[in-house]
Amino acid sequence: MSDLEIPPVQLDPSDTPEASDVAGTRVDVVIVGAGPVGLTLANILGARGIKVLVVDERAALIDYPRGVGIDDESLRTFQSIGLVAQVQLHTVPNQILRFVNGKGRLLAEIAPGGNDFGWPKRNGFVQPLVDAELLAGLGRHASVETAWQVRMETFEAGREAVTVRLKEHGGAVQDVTARYVVGCDGGRSTTRQLLGTTFDGTTSPTRWVVVDIENDPLGAPNSYVGADPARPFASISIAHGIRRFEFMVMPDEPDEQVESPEFLHGLLAPFVPRPAEASIIRHRVYTHHSRIAGTFRKGRVLLAGDAAHLMPVWQGQGYNSGIRDATNLGWKLAAVVSGLCGEDLLDTYDAERRGHAKAMIDLSTTVGRIISIRNRPLAWLRDRVAGAASLLPSLKRYIVEMRFKPMPRYESGAIVPASGPQSPVGRLFIQPHVQTAGGTALLDDAIGNWFVVLCWNNDPTAILDKDALDMWRRLGARLVAIVPKEQIGRTAFPPEVVVVGDLGPLKSWFDAHTESVVFLRPDRCVAAVSIAQQASDMSRRLARALAASESGRAPVEVGDHG
């Protein structure tokens, strides 16, 4: 067996495994765990100048593929931290997923089109290479320090700060004071255990073996899930010529037997003509977990990613749910640490993320049960139902376009709720291309990645009163006017107003809603909407929901994030 060789990524010297000394003793945020969630969160905070210490007890990044699917929401987050181009180097966009039965007949196909949020909805990817890009990205931020082979032993949370006891690889112990601690340290989270919260849910008794192969012996660009009652399986193409296979392990097959080369070759034989010649990178036996922490926050200590929730792999949403956590929590921590918002804002993290994470757990668990049916009469019935469903155009579109995927919609939290199921409040705003004075760009690139007041065909400074304008300026919000593209450069606006030209999708969005002013959070969730004449009153209502203070400094973005 050979180890996967990760293409070289230029890392800051302080991010190498040798950099295990903890230099500072007082920081804003300690992040425990340098996996994708911790690294994403550190990039979000670092871009705002927040002083961060990332600690990890490992000597380096995990070097084998784990997550294999990344969605449009995660890519939008990586866009916001200026790393999406680097991440895309390690993806296979628009990946199709086909479900087949034991005879290889198609049961369902997931091939979502469109890019409502600016990016393909399904993408295969190589996680260790993306993690390496996230780690390299921290080198842009002088306020972020990474310490390897450093374990958090314990913490003591007070009213004003948390004292974190760290133990380095050589045995040295050091206390670090932080305003907040975020545990991104995986399913066996030390942070969660020290926090004393539950991890409710179930662990499946069924084992699976995952086998990653380099120099893909099949080479096809897409992926298959085999609902074969004899032995359910998955065959997934990811970037850089890597193929992942997953097979159900039977109760009478001990781990030692499953991990032998002969057994693995036997599993591969129905799919790979010469399995003994397959270049296996790594393999391991695992079980599926469906669990969620009793709380995502206790005082100054928070949980994110697998430390907060675990789900089966079948919808590829474990990784993406963790990135959603970082996206939701990152801007809130930055706003609170900088004094722009009160600590009550952090309570909205659990309120907003718990329901969606639970929905993803339930969906992934249900899909896994359907795939894993081994009773042949039940499997036959499932196949017949799936075949009949494919004959109904509306139901087929529901599956193909991934309309079954729960989309984040917040009904409470850092928003001003609006009545009606069609309200855009609490949902992600679209991201089309827009016209700017310099050409076309994705919307987020044109308007920035902090708070935004977005007005259709109006000057925000003209429709907001002085108090509302002062509040948004204090928060560092971007004031944006949307006009037809033909008016770019031909209409006068104050210098502080960013003007973007609509190419069609934005007008269509506003045509579908009665409101003309949209208040966007940094995570691109619609926090509130109003008609122009009510924009000032809505601003004050939203300020209360954000626990916005009347002082503090806007966390100015540092570094190049273009």
C-alpha cells in the first residue's frame, strides 16, 4: 500500500509541524482542532483581525481522503475568505450521483443544475488537499497562530474570559487566556466532554469499510451508490485520479479479515478487473453515527462541526454542515469580540444551526436505511417504488434537482422574522453575476463579505434616516444600490454607495417579493426585508435582534481576498 502524496502547498513556516510552541498567552479566540471547520473559522476571524490561536494535538493535517463531497454553500464560504480558486483546484464540479440496485439498474439520479448561490451544487473533492489550502490561507493573517502537537488538557471559564491549559508534545504546560473557546475537535471532542454536555443519538451496529485508490482504475467522472441486498456499496470519483469504494461489512466478518489485502481485493473484484493491481491509498473500518450535542454553547465555550453533530455519509453533508457552523459562528464572534454586538448574539448560533443540523442527520440516516436494505423482498419493493417514482416528472425533478435537501431557513435568531412561507427572511440570498464599473463579477465579490443594505433602484443614503445610517456605518455595513446594467456609470450616487448592475436575476428576485430593501448578514442570510419607506424602522428592529451596541470598532478586513 502507498500513502497519498499531497501536491506541495506553500505553507507559512509557523504552520509546519515543528511550530508547536505557543507564543501568546492572551488571545481573543482559541480554536481546538485544525480540521476543515477550525481552519475555516480561523480564516474568517483572521480576515477581521481577530487574534486567534489554533491548537491541534496531531503533528500535521490528516493526509488521507475523508469527506468527498462539497456543496455550493461551502464554496460560497470559501469565496468569502478568498480561497475558492485554490479549493476548486481539488474538485470535480457538477458531479452526478446515481443510485442503482443489485442488478445495476438505475433507481434514481441526482444531477442538480443551476448555480443559485454562484457555484455548482455537487462537487467531488479531495479533503486533505482542501484542508492544506485552508491552512496555507492562515499565512495571510498576522493575528492567527497555529500550534501543532499541542493538546488542550482542560479549561476554566469565568465571566470575562476562559483560561485554557495546554500541554505541548514535549510535556511543557502553559495557560492561555481567551475570550472564547471553540471546540472543532471532532466526534470524540475533548471540548465537548469537558463542557459536560450530552451527545444524543445512535451509533449504527453495521460496519462499513472504505477503500481509497489512486490512479482510478475506472476513471469515470461520476459516482454510484449500490443498493445491493447482497452487499450495499458506493463507488465515488474524486479529484486527482482518486476513487473511493465503500462496502457494507457483514456481522460474521471480523475487522482483521476485512482489512486483509485478500479480502479487500475480493470486494473490489466485481468492479475492478485486476484488483490486486489497484494502488490502495488507505482503508479503514468504521460505523455511522447520528448524534447531536445537547448544547452548542455554554458561556464562553462553543462547539462546531463533528464536535457538535455527526451524521452518516449518504448525503455528503457532514463536512458541509461543519462549514455551515463556521460560517454562522465566525461573523458573530468577530462582531462580539470587536464590541459591535453584545454576547447575546452568540445565543443565536445554537438557535439557528441546531434545527438544520438535525434535519441533515435525519435525512442522511433515512437514506442510509433505504440503501442498506438486505431483506430481498423489501429490496424488491423499494426498487419497484423507485422505478414508479421515476415515471412521475415532478417527483423525478424533486430527486434530480436535490429539492429534498433541507435548506437553511431561520425562523428565529439574528433576524427580524416575517410572516408567510414565501418570505425570504432567514434564507440565503442568491448570488448571480452582476455588472460593475470594472466588468462582471459574482455578487458577493462586488458587495463585500460583511453586513450589506441592498436597495433596488434606490439610494440607501436617501431612504435611511440619520440614526439608521449611523448604525449601519458603525457596524461597517456596505450600502449598495442595484440598478439596471445600462445605468452603470450613468447615474450619480454618493461615494459610499456601491452601485451594481443587474443582469436579470436580481430583478427577477425582487419581482417575486414585495420588499425592495434587503438587509444581508455576513453569512449572506437575509436578516430582514422592507419597503423603502420602512427601511429605517426595520434597521432599528434588526439592530435589536443583532444585539448591536452603540460603540465598538468595525472589524476591518485585512489582506487580499479578491
